[in-house]
Amino acid sequence: MEFLGKNNEFLQIQVLKNNTTITYDKSLEFPLIFIWTKDKCSEIIHEGRKYILPINTIICLTEFHELTVNNELETRQIKFNKEFYCVLNHDKEVGCKGILFYGVNQIPMLTIPDDKIEQFEIIWKIFQTELESKDDLQLDMLQSILKRFIILCTRIYKAQNNLHQQSSTEVNIIREFNFLVEKNFRTKHTVKEYADILNKSPKTLSNLFSALSEKTPLQIIHERKILEAKRLLKYTDKSIKEIAYDIGFQDIHTFSRFFKKMEKMSPSSFKCSSAGNIANL
């Protein structure tokens, strides 16, 4: 079931069958996707890495190459584009930037608590009902439902990752840093560059991440670069030299040293490898 508005607003809810592979749809101009498992044990393969997920797990996808779902029962998908609802422009309303979407490296995951399952099921049913409606209020109603869904997911994710215990200021700095890295990793390479944008010192950022994250700011920058490099090596015909320039390296030798340090193999060896594990987790 899907909605397509007059100004290219797109929303789709779909039940994915077993052994379904979805790919990143660039025609929608950077769609965002929720995957919601309904099987007791669902297998998700994301860019070469396998995950076994329990029932009522939700994963959030911003940009990816492909994802395969293997399950006996249904897996639900909610996909929308920025024309339908831009989470960046509405960040003050839903607060998911840099947490559920436009973060870096790992896939954001959350598990719906038992006492919240009914709320999510009601939202799914209302989505189905409203997608069958055809009137001038349909777009507003669907946007309101999606907004509610996003807010619930954000609250649960924060609670399950101990972000609700931190001050909103600290969490917002982390969110903004993650977002900035996602948008600028090709051109900005140091913690200082991001600290300057945030009007913080590099030391302040490092101390904040030390308290709230398992990774340092520099690790996050480097891992986003290496993730993009591996995607380009595996899924494109670009030369190693082209890839090096694409992600901000001035020469192939510096890129090769960086890649080998991060992955324990050369870019050419990775490209020829059948392992295919791209996700950095």
C-alpha cells in the first residue's frame, strides 16, 4: 500500500515475504526506511553482515546498498521520502536526527517493549486504513501517524541506549556530530573541523564521547570513511584511485595505508575477496 502526493510525497507500507531483498531507491531522493520484524527469529543480511533479530525489533535505514530479509512470518516495512516528511526540518518535533537516521556506521535498532506493542499495532492498522482513504486530509493524517511512530521509536531507542539519562544538551551534541560526519566525511577529516562547527573544543568532544560512547570522535570519522570505501569497492566499478579521491584522500598510497590499517588487507584484496562483509559493527 502506498501514497503518492501531488508534490512527490511518497509513503509506502509493505509486508515483506521470505527471502526478500530490498535495495536503496535513489529515484526517491534518499528515502528513509523502518524494518519491523514480526517473526520470533528473523534473519537480516545487511551489506554482507548477518543479524538474527527477535520479534518486534525495528531497524532504521538511511543509506545502504541492499538488505535481505529471511523469515517464516511477516516482516513489515515503512518507507517514506523527504517530501512526505523531512526528519531534518522537523527535528525539533521528532528528535531522531543522528540517532535513528543520518547517524554513522551501525544500524540503529530497538526492541518494542511488551507494554508498547499495542500502540505500534494500532499505528500500523491506522496506516492501512488511512492509505485506503482518498480525500484532501489524507496527507496530513498520514504525516501525523508517521510522526507518532517516529517519536515512539526515538523514545524507546534513547531508553534502551541510556541516552535518556543524559542531559538533552549532551545528547544533542552527539546527535549533531553524528549527522555532521554523515554529511561531511568526504571533505572533513579531523575532530577539530567538526568541533569548530559545533563551537566546541576537540577536548570537550572527546570527553563527551568518552562518557557516552564506546567510540572516540576520530574512530567515528574513520569508520564512516572506511564504510564508504568498502561500499564503493564492492558495488561499483570505480578504480581504487577514484575511490580514494571520492572519500577525500589526495593520493592512492595514503588511502591504501589507511585502508590496510583499518581492515588488515589492501583495497585490492578486499575487492577480490568473497567475504563481502561491509558493515562496521
